[in-house]
Amino acid sequence: MLLFCATPAFPWGCEGHRTVALVALEQLSPHARAMASNLLQGDPSGSLRPYCGQTDLPPFAAMSTWADDIREKRKETAPWHFIDVPLGAARERMNDACPVATGCVTSAIRGQLDVLRSGSSGNAQKSEALMFVIHFVGDLHQPLHAVTNNDRGGNCVPVSFFTQEPKESVTGESFRPNLHGVWDTDLLERVDKDHDAARFANEISSQFQTAMNSWKQQPINLDDWAWESHQLAESTVYGDLPEKIPVETPAPIESCADDNHVAKRLYQLHEKIDERYLTDASPVIRQQLARAGTRLAMLLNQIWP
């Protein structure tokens, strides 16, 4: 039971979200940095006990996982972490993937940016909005948060991870390891072997300095960024798996037991994540963290130039 219940899936993991925030922090304008610091002073997270634990990193990074901590308490925010664009879909399906009733990661970012811009929002509202934006921009750049194949963004795709074989949960026909969890945390932990967000952020910033300058010249377009993540999911996350996963006809999914027991069917493929897959995934992970940090800074610099 501990295997399936004790470790919630956090996009990019604790270190990943903190890395994105630190990459962004170094690119904030003096005004944006001052405004963010003011909004995050004290303890804006309230009485929540952070899953990622305490850290001596700046509040901008320390609060980057708050949106995951609040998710169980405020369940209406759960759909705000992703956009379910079907695998193999055309770009025109983007709008269908963001239901008005629940929202999605792109609409959530837009809504929280509106709060930050609003002259009628109080500091408490703006503090919360900033914490959401810091987190959701990171989520938007995790490829499996912009795709589904009736598999809950890869959560229903059992995989072996090096020597760890997938095991089925007691209920719900879910497995661990699975493709989504591996991309959330396990692969990143192998890319950032020191598990040091500050060091890793500096490394990422140095590696992508030229690209970052180029990205800053491009228009801010959340839908473009989501589609970019979706394409990476198709080309790398699914595309580099040893066994080709067939594209499912889109159907409503509540659990991995739906769509004719999708997880058990995919288990039969015996997908393997190994050193070859890690070699292909590592550049994508690094690039997406760099993009997320740069674009987070772009959004906040636009509000607070």
C-alpha cells in the first residue's frame, strides 16, 4: 500500500519545480523580483505542511510546489495542472481539451495572471495567484501534462524502470512505475544526480543561455507552449518507447480500468525505460526546464516591467 499511496505524483518532482523557479528568478526584472518578494514574504502557504519539506531556498523557489500541496484541500484545482490533448490529435483540438467547466493548465495560468494584474485584488489573493503561476508554468512544460491516450497522461502506462518492474495496485488497475511517474520524478533524479536545485538551475542557465535569449524574443503564447509540450510527448515520451503504443479512440476516462482495462492492456507491451531511453529523454528534460524558467520570467516581467 505504501508503494501506491504514500508518494503523490508531482510534475517534475520537488527539485524540478524548484529548478524552474530558480532559473526564472535570475531572469526577473528588478521590479518583478521586488514585487514577487513582497507577495511571498512571511508564510503565504498558510498552515499547509509542504510535501517537499522545508528548504533554505528563496521563497520564490520554496513556494513552487504549493499548488500540489493545496490540491487535496481544494479539489477544484486538480484539472488546472494539465491539458488533455489526445495523442495524435490535430492542433485544432486544443480548445476541446480545455473544458470551460473545469479549466486546464493554460486557462488557469491566464486566470491567475489576471489576478496579478488586477487593481482590485488584495495581497493575499495575489500571493496565491503568484504561487499558482510559478507552479503551473512548470507543469505546462512537462510533456505528459499536455497529452492523453485514454491513459491519464501516461499514468496508465506500466513501465519497467531499469531493474524495477511494474507492480499493480490493490485497486483501480494502476501500476507503478508508470510512464507519467517516471517523467515526473525518476528520470529527472537521474539527470540531476546531485539533487541540488540551486546547482542544477545554474547548470541549466549556463547550458541554455543563448537559447534563452532567443526564447525571450518570441511572443508569449500559452497555447503554443502547450502544443510544443504535446509534440514532445508524441516524439520523445511515447515515440522513444521500445514498443509502439497504438493511438486510442478518445473516450472519457476516470481510472486505469476504463477503456477496456487500458492499463492491463498496455502492461502486455512490457515497456522498458533504460539507459537508451534516458539518453533520449535527458536533453528534452533539460530544455523544458530551461524553457519553463525563462517563460515564467517573461510572464512576470510583462506584468511588472
